[in-house]
Amino acid sequence: MARSVGCLIEPDRVADVGSQVVGLVERLHVERGDNVKAGQSLITLRGDVERANMGVADTRSRVDAEILAAQASLDLAQQKVRRAESLVAQKFVSQQA
């Protein structure tokens, strides 16, 4: 009579894999235990997440540029006020000008 015995089969080799980008997995192209080759696509990442991340980065970049432009405008306006105050103090122009 055959007897059932529990066992664990160890793989010949194990490799850590990673991705250069962060994202959510949309589709898995292999299953546990499958043999894979170097360069073989293992997963497909969700494109909508990457597009959203790019949209956020683009918006952040535009907002940063707008903040820098606003700061430059403020600096120029403050410089003009200081210059006008200096001219008034030296009586080169009237206070009403």
C-alpha cells in the first residue's frame, strides 16, 4: 500500500527582481515556479497610475514656476517702492507722485 509523505522541493536558483518605476501591477505574465529568461517581461504595470504621477509632476512643475515668477514680481515691486521712497526722502520727487 502506498504511503503519502510530505516534502518540500527547493529551487536550483532564486533571483530577486525589481522595477525601475513604482506602480501597480495590471497583469502578471508568469506564475510561481515558471522558468523565465533574462529580459522576459514578468508583469505589466497599470498605465493610468504612471500617467497620473506624470500629471502631478507636471502640475507641480508649473506651480513651482508660477511661484518663482510671482516672487520675482514681488521683489521687483518692493524694489520700486524702496526706490520711490528714497527719491521722496531726498526730495527729488513729491510725495504725491
